[in-house]
Amino acid sequence: MRNYLRSEIGPWAALTACLCLLFYRGLVLSEIPAFRDGFHFYYPQAVWLDRRATRGELFPTWNPEEGLGASVAGQPSSALYYPLRCLWWLSGFSLPQRYAIVCVVHLLIAAGGMRYAARGLRLPRAAGWLAAFSYALSCPVLFQHSNLIYLCSAAWLGFALGAIARVCWRPDQELYRSCWVFAAATALMTLGGDPQASVNSLLFAGVAVIVRGIAGWHSYRTSRTAEKSPCSWPGLTSLSWLACATALVICLTTIQWLPAARWTSHSSRLAGQATPALVGVSNPLIEPALREAPEKPHRKYDFSLGPWYLATCIWPTLGGHYMPENSRLFDALPSEGRMWIPSIYFGLLPCWLILTTLWTQWASHSQTGRSQTRPLILLIGFALLAALGNYSVVWLLRESFSGLGWDAWARQLPRDHVGSVSWLLAEVVPGYGAFRYPAKWTVWFSAAACLLAAHSMSVGVHRWGSDPRTRNWTQRLWGMSTVGLTASISFWLLSSFDYLQGLDVLLAQHASDPLLGAPSTEAISKSAMLAFAIPSLLLWIIARIDCSMPTIAMLTLAEMTCVAMPWVCFAPPPAPLAAPAPLARNDVPLVWAKSLPDSQLPFSTLGKLGLLSSVRWFNTTQSIEPVSVERLKHWLATHDQLSTTAPHPQLEPVLAELGITHRLVQTASKDGTSSVEWRVVPNPKPFCELLEIFPVESAPAESVTSSVEWQWLNSTTLLVHATCTTESQLIVRQLNDGGWSIDSGEENSIQPPRENALFIHIALPPGEHFMRFQRKWWW
């Protein structure tokens, strides 16, 4: 036992030290991830949730500060019911430090999951550590610290794969335990904010169980004929396991998928979804704006993995990265889309182990080796094809026809994603089309590749010098990397002496990022130098040392830590954006700020940064938004030219009708520099408005005094006091999706608000009314 603990503590300590080194700036300097959603989405969301927690609201289900109100429980990205959310409540640490702790803990869980999966495949301990190191520090996993919910789902993937391996290869030994492990891991993916990962796990488990049952059918029939007595069919046991696991997952995640399904039903995520929030608007300003704005399409294939990323399996930073300086050479490719990850690198030695395994099996025609590795190879291929998303055969044909000048033929082709694996999943699996981002399959690719590399090392193919064919391929790779390193050094020298100014101009024209600008040739050369230096150095080392399994594992840990440093970039937390002063009639302003193209301005990418201030923001970014809010934002962005002199004639009336008090405008000084300032929207409607209804045949004899007051008791409870001298209608400018209950203490006097009327409309009889608007927790 002592020897076992000693052999386990060392690798865990080494991995923890490497992760603490990578996240040093977050753990010690209280900085946050600087790239994309980590900076302008998850950190402000964490600030708001932490602010509510300090007030005693650990599970706020509604956020009245975003847009017209937004469901927190219905947003899986908020991970409201995720058990490890308790890490955000650690005392004695700043919020950025807790952010870094969450990342480190989940990367350690990811390593533990791969160790569990390796044991399920009966791999040696050192091979399991290779899979753990390679997976936890691979770019598809580590880079998700900038997109936190996908890091959470990647952390539990290994446990799901390990449970599937046990039910397929050892169903008689660990059937019930593996069922619970799989259900818990898959449920935690959903609770952590990534229901698509849960669906992918269930799909893979279903395919594995069915294939296992088909494979066991022949053995079952043979045994039954020989023994002339009934015996159990292995497939029946596996199908029972799958049914129980699926039922457990559904039960464990009910608290999340039920409100998420309710909220998603009002969005454009569902195929064929109409615009339910248009019903009953009956507003002469808002209704035309809603109908005029085109419906925002559900962009399923925005983030797809380009086939050129395969080169990064060997040369990790060949395509470049964004931080701290833009070196994204892949952005210059005409077909490059939006970047999900800068690389699919999971370690040179693990990648070379896989290639030598495939080469050895193909050259020796070893059926035994193929039967052991075939499931992992198939998973690698499927995950890569699914991650390609938009880059299908149709895309390849279109590019070929366009290159040959056959534009007429290219225009006749269907959309690029048609025919891809992601498109097939969306067409075949009910509801799968509501998910986005095919590139998320790269995590599955990384997991299967790391396990295949560990299996390859366990069967002894790591002895590169034993086979002359693999030795020749190793020498060729070393030669290619050395030539590439020499070329990148020459490229860097040319860029340092300004000999490549023309290339910089070309990149600025064709590969400029709207936020980070164009990639720099000097940064590109440095990225390429690192890409080619890693294989050259490692192949030189392994040719001169004894490549035992523990040595390969520790080399991979050291290598991946060095390579991962450019992928983990931090910045100081953003300061609260300058907020306008509140108006006399509104206690909290509601502002609208169109995103600006100038990358120097803080409003270029708002995300949830408005939550850091003390005002309400109409245009905050949600992962799931109702159709009406999407259309209104699109209409406003189209008609808002940021002008103070001649805005669109309907812009400010629509803003006022929505209750927006200020909008952001851009001004130019005499010296040509631009700045931004807040402009007051004329006559904005109050948050709670009381409209009196007079009989048509008679007018009021004297002026009447009706009034309304309101106060948020907490984020989910609104108190309203209305005094009506005649029949009136109360308008509460919060999104009405049917998830509100009203308690007035009166029976049959107040009708509940009609669902999908955009705002909450309540008919009130004459008198004094005290109303309590409560958000339903499950809605």
C-alpha cells in the first residue's frame, strides 16, 4: 500500500505543480483568462452570481438586469445546479483566484477520468499516466479555460469512457458500479452547462452497447447450441445497463433540463420555431419593429475545425494563436472560419505512438492488435469528421469548382455543411439540431487519441529503434522539423529587419481580426519556431535515452506544460464600464450600447460586461435568447448609427417604449479623434407603467390620480403597489414567458398575465393593490 501511494503521489504532485505554474497569474496575481468568453462572459456572470450569493441568493433563477429579464435557471451556461459550483464560494480568495482554482480542479478531474478509463482498458499504471497528462494538457481541453462550461464537461468525459469500457469488456464484474459512474459523469456534464456533451456520451454509449451486443450474439448462439440449455445473452445485459443509465441521467438532471427546455422553447434554437413572443404585443411601435427585423438564423456550424488543423498534431503552434500577440497564420486561409481552438495538439510522443501503432498493424497485418485498438481508432475518426462540421465534401467540391473557374457549378451546390457528420447527427437524432459548435468534438478526439497512445505504449511499440521502418519515419520527421525550424528562424530575421512589410499589409487586408487586428509576421515566425523546435528537440532526446514508460509519461508532462504556456493567457479583471447617471423617474437606468468596430473602445465586445456596473443592460449576451429579444436587438443594431444629429426616426421611440433610458453614441472632436458618451433617450417609459382605461361614452369629470410603485425584494421577487381610480392596465417591462406567478391577496380580481405578450400585462380594477410577482423556480 505504501509503495502504491508513493507511486501515485509523485505524478499527481507533478501534474498539480505544472497546472499551478500555468495558472500562476490567476492563482497569485488575481487575473482572469483574457481570451473570448472567459473575459467578457463567464467572469461577469460569476461576479453577478457572487453578488447574489453575498445577499443570500445561492440559486437565483432570474436576472432582471439583463435585457428585459433573463432566466438564469434556464441558461445551462450559468451552471446553477452544478455541485462543484461550491468552489466559487471558497472564502479567503478573490473571485479571479476562485476562477483559477475552478480551472485547476477540473483539469485534475480530467486527468483522474483518463486514469479511470485507462484502468477500464486494463492498461499499465504508467500508460494511464501518459493518457492523463496528455489529455489534461492537450489544447482541446486546456484551452477551454476560456470557455468554462466546456472545460467542466471535458473533465468528466474520461469517467464516462471508462464506464463504457467496463460494461463492454467486463460486464460481469463492475456492471452496477459502472452504471452509476457513467450516469453521474454524464449528468455532471449537463449540470456543468454542456448538455450536448451528455447527449454525445449517451449516443456513444448506445452505439458501443449495440455493437457489443451484436458481437456477442454469435458466441451466445454457439454456447446455447453446445450446452442445449438457455444462457444469458450479453447484449441483453448491456441494453439493460444503457436503459438504467439513461434513466438515471434524466432523473439527476431534471432540475436543469426542465427550465432549460422551457426557456429554449422561446428561442430560435428549435427547428421550425416560430416567433411566439410576437403574439399579443399590440404595440404600434414595438410590433412593427419585431416584424421588420429578419429572423436570426441558428448558427450551428460557426465553429468548425478546418482540415489543416491536422498538421498541429505534430507541430502544435503552426497555425498560431491570439494571445499575447496575434500570430494566427490560419486566419489568412480563405476558408478559415471562426476559431474554436488554436490547435488539436495532445503531445508529440503520444501522437507518434499512435502513428507507429497504425503503421505496425498495417505492415504486419496483425488482426489481434487491430481488434484491441479498433474502437478507439473508430472514435478518433468519427470525432474528427464530426468536428469538421462545415468542411464537408460539398465544401471541398465548391472550393475545387471555384478554383477552376466553374462558379456556376459551385453555386448549384447545397450549403457546405450538407453531407458532414454533424449535419447527419442533426438530421437523424431528434433535437440534436438545437446544439451548436461541431468543433466541440475535438475533446472526444483528444480523449480517444490519448487512450490509444497509452495502449500503444503498453504493448511495446514505444521502442522506436527496434523497427527500421519506424526509425526511418522518425528520422524523416526530425529532418522535416529541423528544416522548418531553420526556415522559421530565417523568416523571423527578415521580419525583424522590416523586410516583410508587404506581407504585413497583405495580412491586414485579408486576415485582420475585428478585435485583435492583423497577425504580425514577427509573431507568426515565433509561433512557427516553437512549433518546429518541439519535435526536433524531443526526437533528439528520445534517440539518446532509454524510453521506458514512466520516462515517456514525464517527458510528455514537461513538453505539454511548455507548449501550453501560449495557450493560457491572463489579463487584469475588467473595470466596471462607465455608467450614466440615473434619471429622476428611474432608480436604475436601462441602457443600450451598440457594439463598435473600433477595437480601442471598451464597448467593442460587450458580452456580460454590463453586469459589472450598477445599471441594467439591454444588449447583454445570452447563450439562449427569446426570439423577440433577438429580433429587437437586431433591429436596434441595424438602425442605430451611433449618431447624435440624425438618428433613425423610429429608433428613439422604440427605445423609449422598451424602457431604455440611455443609448451610447459616438462623437468626433476637432482633432479627428472619436469618443463615446451616453445620450438620454427622450421620455423613456417607466419599468412599471399604469395605463388608465376610461369608458368610451364618457370622459372623466375631473383629473384622477393613479400611481404605481415597485421594488425588487430579490432577483426573483418584485413587489408592486398600485393605486387605481378606474379600471387600469399595469405593464411590467419584464419578459413574459409564462413563468411568473402573482400573489395579490385577492381572489378572482387579478387575472394572470397572458404568456408570450413580451411584457407582463395585468388588468386591475379600481382600488389599491399590493402584488407580489414571483418567478417560478422550475420554469
